[in-house]
Amino acid sequence: MKSKVAIVKTSPETVLADYYRLMDLAGYKDGLDFSTDTMLKLNLSWTKYFPACSSQPWQVEGVVKALLADGFPPEKLFPIENKTVVTNPIKGAINNLWMPILDKYGLPFIPLPDQEWIVYKFKSKLLKLNKIFPEGIEIPKMYPGRQIIHFPTVKTHGHSVTTGAIKNAFGGLLKEVRHYAHKYIHEVLVDLVLMQKELHPSVFSVMDGTVAGDGAGPRTMIPRVTDYILASFDSVAIDATAARMMGYDAMNIPYLSMCDDMKLGNARKENIEIVGENIEGVNFHFQTKKSLVIWGDQMLRKGPLQFLEKIALHSPLVVWAPFASNVYHDYIWYPTVGKSIIRKFNKTKWGKLFLDYKSGKFA
């Protein structure tokens, strides 16, 4: 059976209405149960705001506004995000302007570190995570039985080539030490699809590609104005479609081809029905690159420095890694290269919309 991926071409003037139309095209009302608790899994790749890096404010508002307009009970909606060794969910929600939007619509923001976590025994035969976490995989207690809506963005990733709906689960289903999974990232992403099929009665993804990230994702990227938004109930299909729009052969990306082979979703173009925008010929010509931090991480996990992996990344000395990452990203790259990129972005139509949100014009 073919998977449906809805795609809409949008603009700052119409983006909120376009998110409603996108979700309608994807058939979200048929796939989500309005009487079931539903988690809104936001995407925080950086505590600071950087274009295409994390869920955009208009993405958050567009989806929430559509849900409430169609009668979804606000008490059934739970916006959530986790922390990493280099991100803070509350500061990130403030810097990425999620907080004023959630306040506007009367929704709480739920940082997952504040929630109870439990060891969950998955029935599926996982490829790697059971071996990475032999003592058991801890997940938030609130996850089982709840629906989930993912809020990824279209961008590259130095570990996984591209990132999107599937990897957005990485930030919710695994605790702070999930960086242990980077060595086997493609197998782990397949595991996340298997895990979600057990946990959630429905998984829906709404992806923002108004501004997409090219290069050394998921943070130190070049933002490109692309004007697309996507939605689907098949995480594999939406990620594969976004990958093709970025210029990749989705079946050459291991996590997507493995998911397709295991029939966890459709990655092959012929098995995906595109509704809405005609994207034949769309190619952003993106190229995945590796930031200095990801390059160093891979040298230790899979490269010539692998003999140092245990002491550097799996011992008390591991504190050096997040410290180095924070220094590089927040105190070297962001104030120099990043700020220059943001100044240019602020002159674009989407940059001006972000500044409008920041000033409170739409909040």
C-alpha cells in the first residue's frame, strides 16, 4: 500500500492557513483520535535560535492552531521536548519563541527531564539499542498509549546524512546519554521506528521546510529559503521525500533503506503518493558536511582514534565532550559565523517573520 505525503508551497503571509491545508491534505483527522492524549514532540537541536535548526515558531503555531480550530481538546495536547548534554529545553523553548505561542493557545510546555522515566521492555527485536543499553531502555512514563505529532525541519545531519521525523523520536525516547547511539546511528533510527509502533496508537509528522538546512547539520548549517511544508503518517515516507527534495537518493541512505526493507514504512518513490504540490524536478542540491564536533566524534567512535573511545566517551572523563561542543558551538561558531548568517537570514522574508514573532506581533 502506498504512503501519502502531503506537500504545500507556502509564504510568510499564508503559512498558518497553509499548515491547516497541509494537515487536511494529509488526512490528519482520519488518523488521529481527538479523544486520545497527544504529545507534540518539538525539535530542539540548539538552545539558541538558528534558522532551520529547530521547530520554527510558525510551524508550532500553524499546527496548534489547526488542531484547536478543528476541535481538538487543549487538555489532550502535551507539547514536549527533552534535553541533551548540550541543550536546555526551557531556554530553547524561550529562544525559539515556542513559549509565547503555547501561552497564547493555553498549552503548557513539558520538559521531559522533569517527567518520570521507566524501563520499558520492547517486544520488537531491536537492532542495536538493547545492546547499547543492556540494563534496559528508559523512556518517559507518559509515552505508552499516547499519540504523537513530530515537528521536524528539513535539514542535513553529519551523523545520519539527513534528519527529520524519525530522528525527532531520538530526542524523546532516549535519555541524555543517547550520544552513545551515534556509532550505530542508522540501526538506532530503525529501532526508533520499531519502538514507536509499539508505543503509540498513531504517529503523525508535520515538517517545516520553509527554511531548510544545508551542510554541516543539525546546527552549523547554511539556511536556504525553500518555502515547502510536508506532513505524513509515515515517518519513513516523509523523511525519504524530504531527502529527495534535498537532492539525495533516499534508498542510498541506510536508515531509510533498512526501514523500507523491513516494511516499517515506504522509502521508495514509487510507493509514495504525493498530494498537494507537484515536486517533480525539485532538487535543493544539498550536501551533507560534518561540523568539527561531529568529525571529532566520528574519529573517536569509528575512525583512527577508536582506541580512545572507551576512556574519552564512556568514562567520567566524558564531561570534556559536551564542554568542548558548547565552547565550539556557542562561544566560537555562533558569535562569529553564526551571527553573520543570521544577519543575512533576517533580511529574508522568513527572517522578517521571525523578527515579527520576536517582537510579539504574532504572539
